[in-house]
Amino acid sequence: MDPRSARVIADLRELAALTTDERGAQRVAWGPVWRKTREWFTQKVQELGITPERDGAGNLWSTLPGRSSRCLVIGSHLDSVPGGGWLDGCLGVIAGLEVLRGTKAAGVPAMTLRVVDWADEEGARFGRSLAGSSASAGTLDPETELGHLVDRQGVRLPDALAENGVTFASMRTAAAYFRELDVAAYLELHIEQGPVLEELQEPVGVVLGTMGVERHMLRFVGQAAHSGAAPIHLRKDAFLAAAEFALACRDISVRHSGPEPKTRVVATCGVVKVEPNFVTAVPGATEISIDMRALDAGVLQQMYAEARAASERAAKSHLVEVTWTRTWDIPPRLFDPTLLGFIRESVREVVGRAPELPSGPLHDAAEMVPLVPTAMIFAQSSPGVSHTRIEDTPEPCLDASIQAFLRTVDKAVRHYSN
């Protein structure tokens, strides 16, 4: 194993021992374990003679000055979901720490290097993901998007922010802070969180971009009735319409998925609420969510159009009405061709092949795409799951991904410092 990879893995295991219990990682943003995590990371950075700095959104920046003030940003997140894994997010931040270590030992870099731990990437406590990075990107409206949010214990998000020295007013300064950094490019290393690389038996992958998302809530409305008295052919069963819609959405995703990982799409119905929701009643109303994702914007819009048509057919078939409410959407965010070239070259140098795939989950990198050249590397997840304590990646795969990432950083520094 490369000694640089060994240091990263040792740090990750140290962090896991500090912040994990029998349920999994507990580094939930804005909470006490997350603050302990950042204290631990700050001590690691201070050993290099660097004092991290927080921006107004709570993002933590560690800067190694170079001969040029123009900078390469390496980022990810230290926060986790409750009961999460030992690698999600923190792999990229600790790999960034190793970049600072190695570069500091070699002398003054050609350009400035900055490692950022984005605040509240997961949105696990209050439901709004990518809070810190979207504040830096200028796409977050704090009052509108965050002001009403409350956690399961009844704590308001503004109060949790205040406990961490952050206000809505300070969050609005994060975009100006980012603009002043003179960022040349952004790189992120992350675990895949899915099974694709494991299925391909590949340790590391080239991420083409983050999928676009169409997320909606549908409401099918029919007529509640007694389950014993209502004949099947006269029922206006809202649940059956929703179920038919869900199956149609699965067919849509299968139909639009190509044979290669980069052409796969997904559609998920994750929320179903039935009314009146008791055993002797025909469902009179049903709410169901749809989350559709694709890397190709045209494919995503076609999926959306087909889902609308499928909902109308299901409603007509079961004598009910359907309405749609958009809850969230984001276009596909394709990564920078130059950086992707560096990544392909680096991955091939390490393992001989460079498999390509999109990211279905969103990452902070998605917020960077409109601002600066951006790209990501994935490490294999094995088993191919995340947001659970059984999340893992074999050490040889971690080694390969870290080596490929460090090589990519070197290539990017040479390119952007010329």
C-alpha cells in the first residue's frame, strides 16, 4: 500500500473510533459529535502550521499558500447521517489533508491549495442538503429555505445554527467569501455509495457528473368506501391508481436505461400516504412521491413526460383524479472535460482501466459546477450501500482511489499554475 494512502486510512479509522457508536457514525451537522469531529480535524491541520478558517455558512477552510494566490480547492464533508458509515464524505476531506501534508513537506506549491469541509452536506437533521456549498455558490436563500425547518426534537434550524455561531445574515456572506478565493478548479474524492463499481469489479471510477433530479408529489383522489359493500368495478380506488403509477415509473426507468453504467437512469416512489388508512376502507386518496434521475437532461425530461402520461392513464383506469406538485429539481451537472481527462489518466496509471459512471446521489461538487471547473473520483463501495453502519470499502480499493486522486491533484496543479 502507498504510504500516503496508509496515512489517510489510519486517520479515517481514528476518526471512526472517535465518532462512531454501535449504531454507526454520529457526525450529524450542527451537533456535538460534529463539533468534536471538527476539533479533531483542526488539530490535524494545525500540526502543519495551518489554522483553519470558517466562512459565514460554517464551511471550514484550510489553506496552504502557494507562489500564486490562484487556488485549487479540494472538498467534501465531515458530517454524516445518524448511524452512517465511516467513509461517507470524510474520505474526501482526509484525502485533502494528505494533499496538504505531502505538499507542505515538498516546499511551497506552485499555486495555493485549499481544503474545505462543507457544512451540512447531508441535511440529515433538518432535511436541506448541500447547505454550506449552496451558500458558497449563491444558490441558497436562507430565510426561505431554512427558516421554517425543525428537527425531530423540535429544535429550529436557526437556533441550531446560532449554537454554532452561524446566522442567516452570515450565511449570505459565504458567496462573496468564495468569489474572493480566486478558485481555478474544484476536486472531490468520495465513495460511490452504490454497487456499480463492485459489480464491475473495479476499485475506482471516473464520475461523469451528477444526475439531474425531477422530484414531485402526486395526489390521487377517488372516493372512500366500505371494503365489503363497494363492488370492485364501481370503486374509485386511489391507492390502486398510485400503485399502477409506481409500476409504470419502474418500467420507464428500465426503458430509458442503457447497458453501460453511464447511461443508467432511476425512478423511485419512496413515499406513499393512504387515506383513510384503515383495513375496511377503500382508499379514497393517496399521495405518492416520484424521484427521477438521469445524467442526460433530454432523457430526464422524457422520463418526466412519460410519468405524467402514466399517472393520467392510471387515474382514468381507476376512476380517480390526479394532481402533481413539484417539490424539487436540479439539472444534470456535467463535470469539466479537462479535469476528467486528468482523472482518466490517473486512474489508468494506478489500475490500468478507467470505468466511467454518473453519480445518482448529489454531492457538494454539483454546486461547484456552475462556478468553476469541477470533477470527482469514486472509490468502490463494498457492499454497495451507504448511509448505514455496514458501509465499507476494501483497503486495496481505498488505496487505488487515494493514489488516483493524489495524482489528479498533481496534474491539476501543474495545469492551472502555468
